[in-house]
Amino acid sequence: MTATFQLRREIPVEDGYDLVVAGGGPAGATAAICAARLGAKVLLIESTGCMGGMGTSGLVTAFDPVGNGEEMLVGGLMREIIFKLGERGSLKPRLEVQSHVKKYHAWTPFRVEGYKLLLDELTTQAGVEVRFFSRVIDAQADVGTGLVDGVVVANAEGYRFVKARTFIDATGDAILAKIVGVEVREAGRDSPNIMPATLPSLFTGIDWARSEFRPGAGMHQHDEYLFQAIADGHFSQPDKHLPGMSQVGDQIGYLNGGHLFNMNALKVKDLSDGAMLGRRLAHEYWRFFNKYVPGYENAELVITASLIGVRESRRIVGEYELNIDDYLARRKFPDQIALFNKFIDIHPHDTGDDEYERFRADAETQKRLGPGEAFGIPSGILVPRGWTNLWVAGRCASSDVEVHGSIRVQPAASMMGQAAGTAAVQSIQTGEPACDLNTATLVETLRSQGAHLPQPHLRPTMTRNREGSAH
Ligand SMILES: Cc1cc2nc3c(=O)[nH]c(=O)nc-3n(C[C@H](O)[C@H](O)[C@H](O)COP(=O)(O)OP(=O)(O)OC[C@H]3O[C@@H](n4cnc5c(N)ncnc54)[C@H](O)[C@@H]3O)c2cc1C
């Protein structure tokens, strides 16, 4: 039996917040800004020194597609952020933002320092109190009533117990939800295969004019060179899936490459070993690009990410669990808080050919919505089942593992954050609990903030699985 130690100490209490947001990634930063714009007193707790999460500290410097080939699906604050980044020259050089945002299957690469600065400014202007280098490590809650009383925050000043009327878990890993006893699903426990993680990196010295995507070169632009390098024994693992290098500056690229297979992000040893392996793989890709790929002869690895790129770890069980049948049916919901189009992007679980072929089939044909199509994201995936003043937003929202492969990305996380922040303020103003919020009002407010929610009929009650969905 593991020995235990009972920690007993008195810690200072802080009170008076309407909302505490744990985690300042695309979900948490958006939640905090949107709630503060509605007049709430918001505290954002972020363990790193900037907002943006995987998009900044994680060096995932591209937003997944925000349009479906006919229209821009992603509205609200995410839309505002993309256009503001465009105005400031903080998107990929020469990107024509007006037409780009409507495109089908088109990523929006951005300059990481521009995004960090914009989030600093937007939170400050909205009046959010941001606490960097601070971590939510514990909480006090009543599972019976579904009420969170406060969270324990650790930082250089010690511990604080911070009370608030509402809470949003935007930690990516559902850290707060797990602590307070929300029912969760965990990769490696509830789904046997864990989607691999990656440690992204930034490169410079790329001659983009000679390295542009060439149609017919394979699913990804470097496949032809990659397969040769694998055949030559260049890599320590024969990984045929290289998501690729995106241009983010005149000579700069963001590499999404180097899978960390079977890494369980809920185990610290796996995370530690994974970070070291990720750095080693980044060097292997550096030498690969120099040796094999035209335009990269003089490329240099500048930095690997300080946050490990976790794709799958823990999701809550919400009032609604969005599932693959909903996705394939392109289902729309009266209480949807977002529309999205991204394919089911579940990276190969190992380096075998079977998994690679499964991934290609999913990504290229079977589990991809076509141009002009979309599926709805209902409000209930943000609400832990039965909870009163707690929401989650982003990667840890409630869905099955397949739909998670679509909605885990930054634009969807941001739209969920906007909905969660707005819902929290509505709950404070009306007294409606999270699990029984008037969703017609929520949708109307989101529309007034520029969210793209064209559903013809609204309904005051949220869609729940027990109503007889396909689940
Ligand atoms: C390798 C890789 C490539 C990807 N490529 C793309 C892409 O091209 N385009 C795209 O749109 N998406 C991409 N994604 C997905 C996307 O980046 C993430 O899924 C998305 O950022 C999730 O947003 P989030 O806000 O839920 O979580 P995160 O971005 O993970 O943010 C969570 C934040 O919470 C903080 N935090 C965690 N625990 C605590 C705590 N206890 N207390 C305080 N703070 C805490 C973290 O420091 C972090 O800042 C990629 C993901 C990976 C791993």
C-alpha cells in the first residue's frame, strides 16, 4: 500500500469572483474574455507565462479550417482573433484573409508572438485578471449538489483558496473536473489506444519558394522524401505519417512531426520521457529536411515546444456526449453553440502499415465532411452531467473518442470557450444551473456576439443523451 500523508494547513482565502477559469488555452482565454465583456469579474489561472495553450507554448501555430468551402463557419471571438491577426501582419505572410477563411480544408498559420500579444491585449481590455505561473491543484466541491465552492491555486506566493460563483475547466486534461469528482473518460483506460502526442517545433532558414506544396506529391507534401528516408534507415522509428511543415514567416516553419506513440499524458513519467523523445525526434527531422527536401538545405531547428502536444487524455461525461453517428449524420441541434467541419483526425496509433491505411481512409474519405457541410456542437457537451456551476471547454469536452478527433482543435475549443463563458454569466444573472440553463437564451446571446448559429428553431432545454439520441 502506498503511504499517505495528511497535509493540514491554513491558507489565505480570496473571494468576490464571478468566474474562475482554469487554463488559458484557446478555450480558457476565450471563455474569460467573453465573460468579462459581459461584465463578469473573471480570474484566469494559467500555469505557463502566456495564453494560447497549445497554440503558443505548444507551438501549434496554425488554426484548423474555419470554413467549409462555402462560408466561414467559425464566428464570435475566434473570427475576431483571426481578422485582428490578419490586420497586424501576424498570419502567414501574404495570406488573403477574407477569402481564406471560407476555404475548405485550409489551415490558418499564424505568428506565435503576435497571437500571444493579442491575447494579452484582449484580456486586459476586457478586464480579466490574469494570473500566470499559477496552477489549479485542488478544489472544494459538493458532488451531491454539483456545486464547486473554490479552487486551490499554487504559485510563487504559496497557496490560495479562491472562491467564485462559477468555474470553467479549460485545462485540456479536465484537471479541475477530475479533482471535484466529475465522471470522466480516460485514454488508456476507457479507450485502449491512445492517440500519439507530438512535440512541435519551429524552424528557420526555409526557402519557401522552392518548397511549396506540390499537388500529387502524396497526402502530405513531404511523403515522397519521407518514404525514401525511412527506406534508408534515417529515422529511429519508421513513422509514415508526417503531418507537415506550415509556413508561418518569411523563412519560418512550424513542424508538426514526431509521434510519441502510447504516451499516456496522465502519467508524469510518460510525459517526461515523451518530452525527451520529442526533442530527439525533432533533431532527426531537422537532419531529414536538410538532406532530403528541396528548399530546406539550410533550415535550422530553432526551438521545440515547452508544452507537450497532447492530442488525447481525458474527457468529461457531459449532459450530452457528441458521437460519431451525430457527426456522420451532419446532425444539427436547436441548442448548438457552434458549427464545424473538420474531419475525424485520429493519428495512427503505431508505425504499422494497417494503422497508416486506417488513418488515410478515415481522413481522406470515410470520416470527412464535404464542402458546404457542417455538424453541430450542442451546449450539453460543456456541462458535466448534473453539475450546477461548472463547465468545461476545449479538448476535455464531452464526446466519444472519434468525434474528439474532430472537435479537439483550436477553433472548436475557442467556440466552446465562448459558449461556456457566456453560459456562466447567464447562470449568475438568472440563477439557472449549468445543467438546466435556458439554451434558447444562450444561443441568442451568442448570436449577438457574432457566433454563426443559423439553426431555425431554438429550444429552452439542452439536448441530452437520455432523450434518445443515436448513442
Ligand atoms: C501536435 C499537435 C498538433 C495540432 N495541430 C493543430 C492545428 O494545426 N490546428 C489546430 O487548430 N489545432 C491543432 N491541434 C489541437 C489544439 O492545439 C489543441 O487541442 C487545442 O489547443 C486545445 O485547446 P484547449 O484550450 O482545450 O487546451 P490547451 O491548448 O491544451 O490549453 C490548456 C491550457 O491550460 C493550462 N493548464 C493546464 N492545467 C492547468 C492547471 N492545473 N492550472 C492552470 N492552468 C493549466 C495549460 O498550460 C494550457 O495553457 C494540435 C494538437 C497537437 C497536440
